[in-house]
Amino acid sequence: MLDERRLGELVPVPEEERGDRTRLRSRLQRDGYLFLSGLLDPAVVRAFREYYFGLTGAVTDRASYRKVLFEEIVPGPEYAAFCAQPALKGWFEWFLGGEPFLHRRKIIRQTAPGENGIGTATQAHYDLLYLRDGTDQVLSAWIPLGDCPVSRGGLAYLAGSHHRVLAEEAAGRLKRPAASITADLPALATEYDADWLVTDYAAGDVVVHTAHTVHAALDNVSTELRLSTDIRYQRAVDAIDARWQNHWHDRDGL
């Protein structure tokens, strides 16, 4: 559980800034994230959620679930279309100012009530730990697949963490392996002297964050499943991490 004294609010981009690319880029540089509430059509999000549970809902064992997830859903045309839908791909094309490139390794996370720890909840990390072989300007989009209140285990961002990570990366002080930083979120907040930013997400919301922004998923303490996807876009002309050009699998070593 997080210390309530170390909790803050994830702030959505104000409506008056949504169409101003210069202001958005400045905000991303300052905050390390852009909370784009209602970027996607909620009906499209809910339709994909229904498709997902239509395939997994009747599965009763782990092996069968993994087979459906990794052989049908992840490489399937429905997931590809969702991640490249005009409202999403078009936004990245506009924001990046050029042709966007979507990494093929796209991740779907399902967390049941009470699940936490390695292999379930996402521990604290920043994405560059896993994307060393390409540009550090890759942007991640975290998308709740349905409403996701704080109790359901949404993503939390460590305020201002990207500034420290950028400085330590530049100084060569972060020789971390491709692994999470820690599962102890309160201790990391103390180390960084920063708050974890949280909010109640709704279907249609998207959070875009930099490769240097520390983030983690909260434990699911609700009575409902938490479902989300995280995908990565970058400019097509920049260096691309070749390891991320295969469909995601939980045993792919990344």
C-alpha cells in the first residue's frame, strides 16, 4: 500500500492546451507524462474489452488462457486495429511531427483482485531499461481497457522522476539491468522525495509518458478485473529497437 502522505493527483491536459503541440511538448518535458482524458472513443475501448473477454471469459486454467492470449489475441487483427486506430496513431503522427512507428511488442495486462508482485502488478521502472537498442525518444501509451479507479490498480507515476533519471543516465550512474527498480513504492517515493500520482481512469483515457518516467501499477484491491494495454510509438526515422519487433510473449526475455 502507498503512504497517503506520498500521493498526488495525475493532472489531465487542460482542454485549451490539447491542440497546441508546442505547449504539449513543453508539458511532457516538464512533467514526464501527458494525461489525455477522453482521447479515444469509450465505445471503441469497451468493444475491444468485450472482444477480449469473449475469448478469455470461458477459460478456466492458466495454460488455456495463455494459449488464447498469445496465439489469438496478441497477434490478432482486432488488437492491431485497436492500437493503430486513427484517434491514437493520428495523435502520435501529429505530436511527433512525422510518420509514427508502432512497436510490434504490445502488452495486455490483466490483474485480478488480490494479485500483486512479480508477474502480475507492474513494479516500478522506467521504459528505457528495456529499450536500450533504439532511440530514447520512444513514447509509451498506457490505455485502461475500461474504467479503472485507483482501487482497481491503475498506473501511478512518480512525480518529476524523469528529471533525475535523465541526469543520472547522462552522468553514467545508472548501470541498471533490464529489470524493475523495486516493488517497494513507498521507499522509492522517499528516495526520490516525490509523490506517486494517481487518478480514477475512465474508458477512453490515455496516458503518454517518456522513456525516463518512473511508473508502476498499484495493487488491485477492488472486486473487479483490471485490464489495460501499453504500447509504444516513436518517429519512424529514429533508431528502432529490433528486439521489440516481435509479438509480445511473457517468456520472450524482455
